[in-house]
Amino acid sequence: MIVSKYSANGNDFVIFNAALKKDRSKLAKILCDRHEGVGADGLIVLLPSDEYDFEWQFYNSDGSTASMCGNGSRACAHYAFVNNIAPKNMRFLTDAGVINAKVDKDMAEVELTEPKKLAEPFEKFGFTWHAYDTGVPHLITIVNNCDIFDLDIARKMRYNYNANVNFMTIKNADELFVRTYERGVENETLACGTGMAAAFFTAFNLGFAARKTTVIPKSKEPLFLCVKDGKILFKGRVRFIFAANLNKELDELCN
């Protein structure tokens, strides 16, 4: 079995395609380990589909599953295209719904499922929080400077509300900065696509962001977002890092 490692906005993923759908949570923990595995934020497995170009399984680095991963969806779209699994304009199935994606050289654009408001704004730990589901649930707070990102508060909010946690700074209507604590990784990551989308959608609905806006995560790699027909489209660079052959023991877990 050959697996590929990809990076999208600083999020990194191990990706491969398989014929059968099965529980690969143990494999995800092994491959995503940054000391004894490949090292990644998540594992993505592409599976055959009769109705769509493919179906995916997504696992966080701790072996838990997630309905959606924004940057992961862009990385797997690029993988699917270069490996002749799907055309450059593709549709694939996730637990969050059907995702439309488009690949152009090293850029990948994805249309997320329609965002859902989860709650009215509320106060906690001295911050005002907004809640949206952009494939997975997110909490968003607006701060003057993302350098004040409080990991302890982010962790408490994640476990209190079972959601990813985002701190956003609004530079102007065309540029936002976002830092995210991700479930499943259980720490801050260099980027989170659905978190950047949720933060952008929050700012847009509050009148602080334009319909097309650049969002910059901790990795400093920009993501370009826009709202179209009530849905969020986001585009950014995807990088293939390397491919590797697995040993026999791991190969058996893949298949």
C-alpha cells in the first residue's frame, strides 16, 4: 500500500484509496503519530461510490471520526485528481453531505455544505461566542489580537460544548486572522478550513467582512473565501509532500 502525505494551509494529512469501507481508527492513530508514524492531523481514505466520484472516510489523529474537514477536503480532491480517481471538477460524499470541489494545478477549491447557526451569541470566560456548523461545529470569538489566543480557555470551551474553538481578529473587511483549537487533535493546529469558514461566515453576517475575503491562519498560508447562494466556497494552495510504502503490518490494516 502506498500512502501520500499532503499539506493544505498547514493542515497535514495521510491519504490513500481503498476498495472496502471498514473501521480504520487504529490505523489513523498509528499513521498520524508524529514520532513513530508518518505524522499528520488526520487520515483520509477514498472509497468507491456508485453515485459520486468517490466517498471518503475521515479520521482525526486520535482515531476519532469527523463529518467534515475543510482543508482535508481540498487535499483529497487534489489527490483524487492527480491519481485519476476523479476529474478536476468532482463531487464526493462525506458524513456532512456531498462536497463539490475543483482542482486547478496546485489550487483546490471546495464548496462546503450550507452553514447552520447552532446558537445565539453568548458570553463565557469574558468573551462573546458565536456558534456555527460548517460541516462540524465551531465556536468563534472576535478579539483585538490573535496573539492573545488562550489555549486553556479554548480547551475548556471545546469540552464544555463539544466544538472546535476559533479566535478571530478582523484586520479589515477583506482580511481576517484565525487561530483554531481542533477536536480530535486536541490542540491548536496551524489551520482549520471549516474553522476559517465559520469565522468568515460569522464576520460576514455581522457586517465586518466582504462577500469575498482572505483568511489567514497560524500557518500564514492564505485561504480565499466567498459566500455564494448561501454556501461558502474556499480556495487555497495544496502541497503534495511525499508518498511512502507501508510495512506489511500496516498494509494489512489499510486493506
